[in-house]
Amino acid sequence: MPKRPSLAESVRAGRRATRVTVAAAAGFYPAAYLLDQPVTAVYALFTPIAFGMLSPVPGSGRRRAMTVLRALPPAAVLAVVGTALAVQTWSAVVGMLFVGFVLMFGSVCGPRLAGTVPGLQLFYILACFPPFAPETLPQRLTGVAIGGVSLVLCELVVLPDPPDPSYGDRIADTLDLAAHAGRSLIHAEGPEPGLAGRLREAGRGLRFSRQAAGARPTGAGRTDRALAQAGSATRRLVDQLAALTEMRTAHSDMASQNLLHGTAAACAETAGALRRSRPAAGPELIEEMIDQFLAAREGEPGRRGSRPRQVLLRQSTVLTIAVSAVTVRTAVALALEGRRPVYGLPREQFWYARMPTVRLFAIRLTGNLTRRSVVFQNALRSACGLALARLVAGSLDLSHGFWVLLTVLTLGRTTAGATWSAVRAAVVGTLAGALAAGLLLIGAGQATDVYAYLLVPMMLVAFAVGPLEGPAWAQGLFTLVVSTAFAQVAPVTWRLAEMRVVDVLTGSAVGLLCGVVAWPFGARAETRRSMAALLRSAAPVVRATTAAVAGDGPAGGAEAAGRAVRLTLHRLRIAEGSYAQYRTEPASPAREPEADYLAALNCGSRVLVGAYWLPRTDPSLELPPAALHWARHIGEEAETAIVRAADFPPGGVRVRLTPPPSLPSEVPPRVQSLLTDVEVWLDALAADLRTSTSTSSSSSSSSSSSSTGPSVVARAP
């Protein structure tokens, strides 16, 4: 059974329907009845529908108004291009192929562009159909302007939606909780009950899947990249704090207590900076405290003897918490200040810091210009479907042929199964709507006053009910709307409803054909493939990192490791895109449950974090033979396990890493500390591998918090 809409969703849909109806009526009626310009009336009607209903423009009323205002010039350009290319069917088809692909593929650059793409496509679709009438171009552009301005005003003044909490505000709230947790961990009475659960839930609350569409920082620009990195580092931070609360408190460990105090203060200050939208001080203070911690945890220079294992694990966890805080603070500074140098920090982690904005967008586009990218697949599928629909409609000389393309545009899904489900419902709804529209046209005849009275309530009902109740209601009610509207601008008969049915059936057939031919299984197979590629590229990074920590890397190893890190980061971005689409698609009817892909993403992200920071801990340290042998062996062991996990074997991967050796008392304490840092990192990777290769009913249920070491639940920087 489909999920019933909540009261809040119904209210939101009613508000949007009211705004779009008022905007459409405000442009349509004056153009049709006062100016007597039917072409202007049609474009003034469809512009609010395009940007208000067809395009899920995200954000508050003010933000949506600004997005629509910026989209009006491109909409006018597409209307001009469509008008010019309507001279021949082949030119209109080629134009549709190009426009469809460019718009869909360009949507990867950010949520605002992605939200306006379906609406922008509609302007080309409307204009590229016969008759070829370039003399009506001024009327078309006038209709676009009237409808667009009406919608902008309605978004601002007619039941505007309140703004959603920003992602920065959510990060700030989570950082405040982290600061509270850090302070409670250094108190004599210890952390309060239930704190670990609250921390983990706060981290899950920063997942993009839990954010409103307009609040997700998924753009290609520096600000969105920095906010996304700050969010992932904050999630990692609170997971690590949750792991620390479950460890035994060691009040005698003053080095950890001091670093926790400084980290808590830094979290609180960073949260305040996000709320004020003014940058705080840089991460230099935390870095100084980390240096002091690294010196203090080794004790006096002449000290010998081992420390308890629980103390070593706790100190390594505290160190990872401080490193996450440095990442959060730096990313927030980049988000608030813009382009700036990042001194003394891993350049690869903040690679976007000083890069020009144009270059950042180019990287996003070229990075997805591969057949393994679901963005590329979706763009190609959609463009080919629309072009084929235009060819069929033009070749068959279908009346109101743009309805064919509109059907492909609105019913297309990323899997063949989902497309078939949408088409079945849409056909039933269209038949019912066409029957009602035919009876209305027969009964009212040429009495335009009847249609004028009915259009507004029909639009209000269609725009409120359709999005909530699915394709059947949406197509049926929209059939009534377009029939009532076209009856006012040109003489029509009951055969208009018949044309609507023919066009929808044709568009449904084209959409199904493209859904079956082009990547019919959606992101499911691509997600598995991209996760496997991610793990295979991450495996050599693990061995290179352990070698770098041990000072055992070969000549030229740093350059090779850098290439491996960049490849892993690229594949992490591709895998995240596949997984994001995978989570929106219907569950597979396959008997075997899927692997836990979220844990695989966590593993890839954790590998990168270790590669950025572990070699910096103590680069001048020379390891004794036993420690050096362990580092080589554990690196190879972890690499082999990750490569094995990339095949997602049915029985899963069981990883039992060799613990570090017991070292003689004369070995400096910092050697044991460094080995523990590596052990904690690899234990957490092993936990991710166990989770990712174990089958589960829902990938979203994974949590790295069960690992021995600090948990990393992150997105790519």
C-alpha cells in the first residue's frame, strides 16, 4: 500500500496549488480575454505550471522566487530556440536531443538547477511543435514573462512556505551537542546516561536523505562542497565521541582531558560562527593543542615502559576526535570566507580551497562524463526519450503533440519497473479524465464562460491532489485542466479528449521503450559496480598509508599514493551518486537481499581520512623491526580483505586483523601510540567491511558505531 500523505504534506501541497493557480489565472485570463492573444495566454498559463508544479524548485518562498526569476532568461532562450527549430521535424528532434541532455546533465551542478530542469525543458517542448510561426515569438516571450513574474510575486506574497532549517544550522546544533559531550567527558562523574545514543542520532540527522531538497549542499561550488565536508566531518566527530563515552574513563590521563576541553570549546565556537555567518578563528589553536597532546601522551623524554591498552585506545580515539574538529573548523571557514589558503593541513583533503569556481564546476561535469555515472545515464535516457517522442509526434502529425513529450517528461523513471507502474496508473487516470473532459466538452459546447468559471477550481484541485495521490490522479485531473484551458483559446470538440488519450498512450509507449532499452535496472547494478570499484581503489591506499606511517614506503611511493588517493576520491563521488539514486528506487524483488552499501561508502571515506592524517602523526619516527614487520603485514592483510570485500561474497568477509606486537620496555612510548593509532583505524575499516558484505534488508540501517575504533560515517569531501 502506498504511504498516505501526512497533514503537513497536504497543507504544503495546498499552499503550492494555491500559488500556482493564482499565478496561472493572473496571466491567462487577461491575455485570453482582455488582450485577445491566445498564444500569450497559453504561455502565461504553462509558465507557472512549469516552474511551480513540473519543477520541484526547492527552498522557501523567497528562495524559490529568486530561482524562478533567474530561470526566466534561459526559459526565454529555449522558447526562441524551439520556435526557430520547429521549421522541420529533424531539426526539432536534434534540438530536443541536445537541450534534453545538456539540461539533465547540467543538473549535477546543484539542486537549484536540478529543480528547474523539467520546467525549462517544457519551454523548448512547447515552442518546437508546428505550426512554424516565428511571427508569434513576441507573444510567446510575453507570455513567459507574464507567467514568470506572476509566479515570482505569488511565491513571495501568497501563502509563502516558511524556510527550511539550513544545513549549516543543523551542523551548528550537532556541534553544540558535541561540545556538551566533550565537556561531560572530562567531568569527574563521567558522561550522562544515553549520551552515546543522542550523539549517534544527531549524526544520522545530518545525512542528506534527512534534509529537505533545498537544504542539501550538493552544488559544485566551494560553499556547498565545504558545507558537505563539514557535515561529514561532524558526523564522524559525534560518532567518535559516542565511542569514547562507552570507554572506561581515565581521569589521570590529563593529556586527553586537556585536548577534549579544547575540542569542546572549538566545537562551540564553530557552531556560533555558523549561526552568525561570520568566520571564527582558524584551526591553528586546535592544531597547537594536538601537538601538545602528541608530546604529552608520551610522557617525559626518558620514560620507558608500556601503558595500559585501554589508555592507548582512549588516547587514539581522542586524537581522532580532535582531527575531526580541525576538519570541521577548516571546512566551515571555507564555507563562510570563500577562497582562501589552508596552511599546515592536508592539501588533498581541502583540494577545492583555492580553486577557481569555474574549475570546480568543470571538475563536477567532467567527473560525471562517464557511462558509469548515473547522472550521465539519466541524462542520456531522458534526452533520447524526448527526442524519440518528438520524432514520433512529428512523423505521425499528432495534434497537440507536445503532450507526447510532456508524458515522457513526467512519467519517466530510472527503472523500467517503476516506469511501467507509473504508466499503468497514468493511462487509467488519463482515460478517466478524458471521459470526464469529453462529457464536459459535449455538454458545454462553445460556451466559453463555463470553461472560464471551471478552470480555476479545476487547477486548484488538480495541483493539490495530483502530487499527493500519484500519476493516476495527476494525469486525470490535468487532462481536465488542459481541456478546459484550450477550450477558451480555440474552438474545440469532444475529440480534444480523444487526442489527449492518443498522445498520452504514445508518450507512455515511448517512455516504456526507453526505460527497457536504456539501463532498465536503474542504479542497482551501477551501485554494486561503483562500490566494488571504490573498494578496489581504496585497497592500495590502505597499504600505502601504513607504509608511510612506518617510514617503509618505496621510492616514488608518495606520488603513487597521491594518485591512488585521487582515484579513490573520484570513485567515492561516483559511488555516492549511484547510492543516492539507488535509495530513491523501489526495492528489488530479488530473493537475495542487497549488501549494505552505506557501510562500503563509510569504508571508502574512512580510508581517505586515514590517508590524509595518519602519515602526519610522527613522520620522523623510526620503528623497531617487530613494529615494522607488523605494519607491513597488517597493511597487506587489510588490503587483501578490502579486495575480497569488493566482490561482495555471499558469506560476507570476516576480518580478524593481527594485533600489534608487545614491544620491549626500552622502545619509546610513542612507537606504541603510533601502532595503536593505526590499529584503531584498521579495526574501524574491518568493522565497515564486515557490515558492507553482510546482507541486510535496508542499506540505511548500517552504522559504524559498532566498531572497536572511532566511527566514520561520512560523504566525500
